[in-house]
Amino acid sequence: MEKRLLTLAVTAALLNITTQVHAAGFQLAEYSSTGLGRAFAGEAAMADNASAQGRNPAMLTYLEGRQLSAGGIYVMPNVDVTGEVSLSSSLIGPDPVVMQGGDALDVADDALVPNFYYSNQLNEQWTWGLAINSNYGLATELPATHAAAIFGNNTSVTIVEFNPNIAYRISDAVSVGGGVRIVYGEGEIGASLPGWVDGIKPALPEQVASKLPVGGTELKSLKGDDIGYGWQLGASWQINPAHRLGFAYHSGVKLDLDGHASGVIYTGGEDVSIEGYIPLELPAFAELASHHQLTDNWAIHSSVNWTDWSVFDQLVTYFPGEVKPKGDLESDLVKEEHFKDNWRFALGTTYQLNNDWLVRTGIALDKTAANDEWRTTTIPDTDRLWFSLGAGYQATKNLNVDFAVTYIKATGDAPINEQQNLQGIATVNFNGEATGNVWLAGIQMSYRM
């Protein structure tokens, strides 16, 4: 499996810049368009269709017969990282030199997050299901000569999760469920030499300037994939016909991205292959949710979510092969992130207009996982507010179609102060902040057989 080291440095990092103005760190919340319409409020206590197992496998027991549900959410981020790139070096002068073009505007690409779910009721007690979705993902890109390209100019991460699940109805009031998490991930990250390097060469001693590559040269390039495993458990309590509680826990998943590193930082420009691997733990997460049917037509639902982001502390690459990078390094500290656990709070409502149509709406507050002291250009995480609106249409007796749109606004300050060493010649600093918003639009089609 080929993967190049920094894959996760910004894999974990860019996931936030890209899709993660919507969930903390590099986590994706977009598991179905049905839930999107209510800002994913009450998900662990609701069973609209087969996608319910994506949050709580116990909710499978509320689904009759065999059901299919599939759809996608299109993510349209508008993320800007604005600030100054400055250079400090005794070879140039006593004062820092500010470089032009430090702002990185619209750094995150649009992306589609698809999903697929199947459920099969075996009898009154047992139901099994299969979920295929994504809980993590990202993609950002800067020109190779951009002033901030040394901090990372190309990052993408794709995570696909396969979940076989089974649920058991203990009584009319209590159900439990569980499943296996089979997680496949691939990522790519690159960093390059900014174009301003060519402009400072005349100010450097000739023997120093001659050792610097031209602007746009690849410094680090990493690409790879891996498979990891975890588990999930859930339970539900039907307090009475109108009120229900649900709880779900998804374990962490450990990935070891072993592969190869390239770029002048590791190879010195030589055509050699350097083996390496970088451990990455996708954090555990949990949800406590409630559903309350206030009238025949009107229901409200809520959720409190927790993610164990404190496991995301450092990204370190290890080199077990015979060929070592420059300096015979056994390991390389790629990034220090020092995340903290984060919380998400959501409140939503559903109203049945008639036999064919229902409407949903919801709001949510998603707290940041980043500490101000350690926030980076690759993960400019901050608090987010969600505003969601959705609708469901009963197209036929067995076919239902859900539509949803969400606006997510980053709130609060997101200061960034990051440094990189330029081959021992100078220190490159970035001082600025991250701002942005995200539009999400989704559709879900569910069929009962």
C-alpha cells in the first residue's frame, strides 16, 4: 500500500479546512440527507429509514421488512485563511520581511459525500443491516508557488466506512444493537517551496542561495491508504408511545499509514524511495438523543454529541526501512495539534403537513476541537452554527424522497500563528485567521420492499 508520509499531517489537517467548517477536527456529520434537514438533531433516537443505523444500530428494530436508502450531500465550502507570511533570517537582516500574497482564499473544493444503507427484519426481535458512508474527508489546494505553500499546498483525504450491523428487541420498550466498523482511508498531501524564494536569493550568500531549489519545487509529497477496524454499540428506550431516548457509541479506529516519502526535505532531490509509516487514530464519538411526539403531526428532537478529539495530539512519521531520510532520521515530528474533546448540541423539529409532505428544520452549535495556541493553517478549526431546512415527499406507497439544505457559519475568532523552518536558512511565519461558511444540499431516496 503506497502512502506518503504527510498524508495525515494535513489529512487530518485539511479535513477541517475542506469539509470541516461543518464538524470539528476533520469529522464529517453528513451521513444522510434525512437527518441533514433537522441539523442531525435526535439522530440516535430516530428511525425514518435504513440510514438510522448510521448513528445508532439499535434503531434497526424500528424498521419493518426490507428497506434501502441511498443519497448524497453536496458540500460547498467557502473557506478563507487570511494573514501575513513573514521571513526571519540573520542572513537577510535584523527585521522580519513580509512576503506578498499571504492570503489563501477559497482553499476548499466542493465535494460530494454519498451514502448507502440496507436493513432486513428477520423476525419480531432481530434485524440486520449494512451501512456504507463516510465519517471523515477533505480536499484543499493552493498553487505550488503560493506564499503559504510551505505549510501545505495540496491535501485530500477520502474515508469510506463499511458497517455490518445487527439489532435485537429485548422488549416493547428496549432495543440494543451493535456492529463492526471497517474503515478504508486514502490520503494525499504535499508541500512546496513558495515563489518568493527566488526573490530572496540575491540577498543571500552565493553558497547558501545555490542550495535553495527554485520556487514551486516539491518539498514533501505523501500519498497512501490503509484499513482499520472498530466497533459500535447502541440502545434505545421507548419510554411511552410519544417519547424515546437513544444512545450510541462508536469506538476509535487506528490506522498505520505505511508507505513512501519523497521530496527534497527527505531525499535531497535524489531519486530514492524511503519507507515510512504514520500512526493515526480516528477518535471515538458518542451521542445521546431524544424524540418527542407532541401531537399527531408535530415532533421535536434533540442531540448531545461528544468526540474524543484529545487523542489527536501529534503526528509522527517513523522510518523502519534501510533507506533513511536526510540525517538518518528514525522519526519525524510532522505536526503538533493538541486537540481537545469537543461537544455538539442540536435541536430540531418535524411537522407532517399532509399524507404526502412533511417539513423539518433544526439548529446546532458545534464546538471547536482546536486550541487557539496550536491552531494551524491546515486545520483552522473554530465554533460553527448550523441552520437547516428539509422536506420529505411520499412519492409512492413504498418510495420516499427527502430534500435538505443547510447553512453553516463559522463563529468566534480563529487565530493562527504557525512556523516552518526553511532548510535551516530562515524561519517562515504565518500570522492570521480563518473565516468561512459552508452550504450543504442533499437528497435521500428510501424504498421499502
